[in-house]
Amino acid sequence: MSDAPIIDWEAFQAARAELGAGFIRILGYFREDGTKSVAAIEDAMRAGHAVALIVPAHTLKGEASQFGAESLADLAEHIETFARQCVEWRQTPEELLPQVVKLRPLFEETLTAFEAETNPLVERRGGFGKKPVVTNQNFGRI
């Protein structure tokens, strides 16, 4: 993976603002759908079925992009595009194996970053020169 951040946080915050109160629920759908898509891609790769790679890679690409997970979206797009070429050229997708192997760790790393950003109990960075802001310091206290 490159040194570039895996999340475009400006896009993430824009999605958060646009989705409003439904943001956390829709992010949960991303987790569920993404888990299914990654598993379907892995299964299709094991079976050597290029056609079966296309839809879950396309789905993952779109959902990841919606939340600013550009590294994940780019990898899913590569898998989708290559799988489409395999279908067109009637080839097996074995050349995709290194990219498919990278997919699950990148997906999990992306989820971890999202969870750290959305967890209300995580310590947040303050602005320049400010102390970190700790949220929910009095959680459970009356």
C-alpha cells in the first residue's frame, strides 16, 4: 500500500454532514455489505470465476467511495475492471490474486479508521495548539 492516507477525511466529513442523523446507520450498512462483498470476491477468486468478481467489487467500490475510503475504492475498482477484461477475453482472473489478498486487510484497516473517527469515547485532537478534547468524560455519572 502507498503512503497516502486510506481515508479522504474531507469526503468522509462531507458524507457525514449530508447523511445527518442516518450516518451511523448507513455506515453500519457499509460494514455489513462490505464484509459480504469482500467474502464474495474471495470466494469468486478461489473458484476462478471472473464474472462473480464484478458485482461485489463494483458494490464495494461505490460504497467505499461514498465514505471517502479512496484506497479501498481504488482497489475494488481495479478488481472490477480486471475481472470485466477477463470475462471479455475469456480468461481466468488468477493475475488478480495479489490484489484480492490485499483487499480484506485494507477493508479492516478502513473500518478501524472509521470506528476511531466515529466512536464517541475516543479522545479527539483539538485545534492547533489546543489540548485534546476528551468526549464523554462523565459517562455513567449522574
